[in-house]
Amino acid sequence: GDGLEGIRLLELYRDEIDLVVSDVGMPGASGEEVFSAVKLLKPQTRMILASGFLEPDAKSELMKSGVYDFIQKPYLPEILLKKIRNAIDSRDTDQSRSSAPNTLALKNRHPSWNN
């Protein structure tokens, strides 16, 4: 596939996709362009970019923009799987924090809970 196909798939299946792994250099749309589309279509989606070489400044800017992680090519499958696991685990942690009730706010709303 290419980057444009990846964007089309995200448009079709956005509710089912929580993580995107993409090469930086692809035909159709680059990894950076796919990342921009991901941020527009489903901003909370984690993204891991693979590259043989990426300028440090470009990498830094992409990380600041929200790319979750990078993987250097060539890579071992075990390394990629570890990065995927970390991305999923961090997403799950973020979701549980955001869905957990704010107990301080609850205490302040009900006087009997202030004991």
C-alpha cells in the first residue's frame, strides 16, 4: 500500500484504529502527511513512524507535534512489538486516568465526603 491508501483506511475504520505504524518514505503520501491526516481524523490515535534516517530536527518537530515513537530501520520484529505494546499500554493508562472520577471534585461537591 501507500500513504493515501492508509489515509483512506483510517477514514473508513477510524473507530476501530487506535494505533498507526507507518514508514516515513512512502508513495502517495509521506509518513508526515499520514500523521497530519491521523491528527485531523482521530487526534487521540498513537502513531509510530519507521525510517532508515530522519533528520534530528524533523524528528524533534514530529515528536512535539504528537508522534508517539520512532523506530529505526532495519528493525527486529521484537523491537517493533515492544514499541506497539508501550503505545497501547500508555493509551490505556491515559484513558483510565481521563475516565476516573475526580475524587477531589466529588468531595468538594458533597459536605459529608469531606470527613
